[in-house]
Amino acid sequence: MNILHLLGRAEPLFDADVRRFEAELSELARGGRFLVIGGAGSIGQAVAREIFQRRPRALHVVDISENNLVELVRDIRSTLGYIDGDFRTFAIDCGSAEFAALLRWSGGYDYALNLSALKHVRSEKDPFTLMRMIEVNILNTIETVEQARQGGARKYFCVSTDKAANPANLMGASKRIMELFLMRASRELPISTARFANVAFSDGSLLHGFNQRFAKRQPISAPTDVRRYFITPRESGELCLLSCLLGENRDIFFPKLNEQLDLLTFSDIAVRYLAGLGFEAYPCATEDEARARAPELIARQQWPCYFFASDTTGEKDFEEFYTDAETLDLTRFASIGVIKNPPVYDNARLEAFLETVAALKARGAWDRGDLVRLFHATLPDFGHKDTGKFLDDRM
């Protein structure tokens, strides 16, 4: 499957910028010691590959997914081979005592890149997963920034999301709150980040679900009215590396909108995807029809699809990378915009957020309303779109 063709593009987005800055990127990477947190996910693996191929002094990758770490090593060995630098993976949680021990053993890193996240809009359906989202997206970020600073890091990079711009869901709001804590931490350690679009076929994404449904000969389900920007896994790795190595303190990198980057609906991509595999998309009126007719339709080179108008919590109709209140630099890079941030944050709100989370955790019981109110108190302009329906209620 040609991902670029599926996305309606002929060329990778960031080739011109990578070529222009390759000498600087390679020089910084060759002399650097890198820690990649959450490096076994789709974006993390792409970042690790970008660093590895520039032959760093050390590249240590941490993730809780042991199986995906194994695949990362196999993938790198099968394509890029070996380097003289110290390349290792560690199947540990970045919030654990084992992680703290690793940092002491390592002697510190020049660059710490945090790619760990609970990234799904569907994760806001219950208070337990929501508290885990706060732990991973916010509290672990605060802790790993401080650990990087104490270890003498030159730079900390953390991936954000386009959903942090005018967030409509709690996942995006968690990342926006994370950005505010990063603004505060940037007074003591240089920090940059990146907001970007959906990464096509990343683990757990709807497009990755298309692969799973096709392999299992199951119907494909997709909304007709949710429009998204898409980048490839390689492009996600390039954008993160460019931000980490070339971004100034508090910069947020994002893909610059141009004629190559168009908003696409998931249903349109589903039709293209199936055509690329030699099947005609066959729209069904209901989920039940799609399930019932799957064997019959697939046998005649048609694929059952259930296309629908979205009505679930947290889904924005379209994506945006920045707000009207943010200052942009659109001149430095050909295909990348940069949000230039002053260190502006409400310290009282951030402290109140941490105190409330600590109190809820100490109580050992909470409900979803507690956490929704906390997000609204921390982000007064939060436009939460709550319909009472969730993605897990759909096929």
C-alpha cells in the first residue's frame, strides 16, 4: 500500500527542510546521547529510526510494550544495521523506580524525547482511564522534564497534538495542560514540542483498524463528516527530530498547510484504501447489514462498509494546528510552521490542578464529573464537546 498515494500526495512533506538542515542534524545527532521515552509506539519508532540513522553516541529507548520494542530492534537491524554508538532498549515504565535507576546508571542524556501518551479520544469515557491519561500525559511529563534537567540534558522534547489547539476533547485538553506545564519548566531547561496531524496507519488509529478489519475479513466503519490532516510515520519522526534539534526554547512545530496537505474524510480514505486492494467499497445502511453481508460481498470483490455521521464525544469536525492568539513563524522552514511562545501560564491554576489531582488520588475514588470539572477549571475556555456517546459504542 502506497501511503502517499492513499493520502493524495506525490512527495513527502518535509524532504526540502530535511535536506537543507541535514548537515546540522547529523552533526548534532553524532555527538549526542539520546533518550526516547515511549519509543515503541508508531511515532516513537519513527523518531528512533531518524536518530539511529544519524549514528548517535547513545540511543536508549524506553517503553512498556516489550513486543513493540522487539519489533523496533528487528526493524532497525533489518534495514539500517548497526552503529558504533550504544543502542539499547528497556521495557520499563517512565514513571517507575526502574526508570529513575536507569537515569542514574546512564550518567544522563543530552536530549530527552518524550513520545509517550494516551492519545485516543475514546480514553475519556471513564474516570479510571481519564486518571491514567492525566498520569501519562501530564504528571509523567512534569517528572521526566525534572529528571532530564537534573541529569544535565541540553534539551527536552515532548510530542503534543493538533487537538491541543482549541481542544474539544479531554485528550486534547490534557495535552494543552501539558504544554502549559512545559512553558513553566522551560524557564530552567530548553524545551520544544510538535503538534501534528493523524499519523497514517499508526497503532490504534482508524487507518490501522482498516488493516485489521481487512486481514480479519470484517466490515470497515468510518465517519463521513470528520475531516483530518494525515502525515506518514516517517514524516512524524522527521518533524519531531527537527523540533528537538533545531527548535528554540518553547517552540511548537507543526506541518505548514500547503497544496499537498488537504483535509480528508475517513470514509473517502476507506474507499481509496479498498480500491488499492482491488475491492469496491459497498456502503451498508446499518452495522448489522455490514456484518451479515460480509461473506457474500467479499466473495464478489466488494467490501462491506458502514459510513455514518459522527455523533460521539470529543470529535471536532476539522483539525487545526494553532489558534488566533498564537504567534507564528512561517518563514524559517519550507513545510513547517513554528509557534513562538512566551513563557505565559497561570501558575495558580497549575498548582490547583496538581493539588486537586493529588487529593483525588489520595481519596482513591472519583467520578468522571470530578475530572471534567478539573479540566474546565484549568482551561477556562475549554470547549468540551460531550454528546454522551463514545467511540467504543461504535463498530
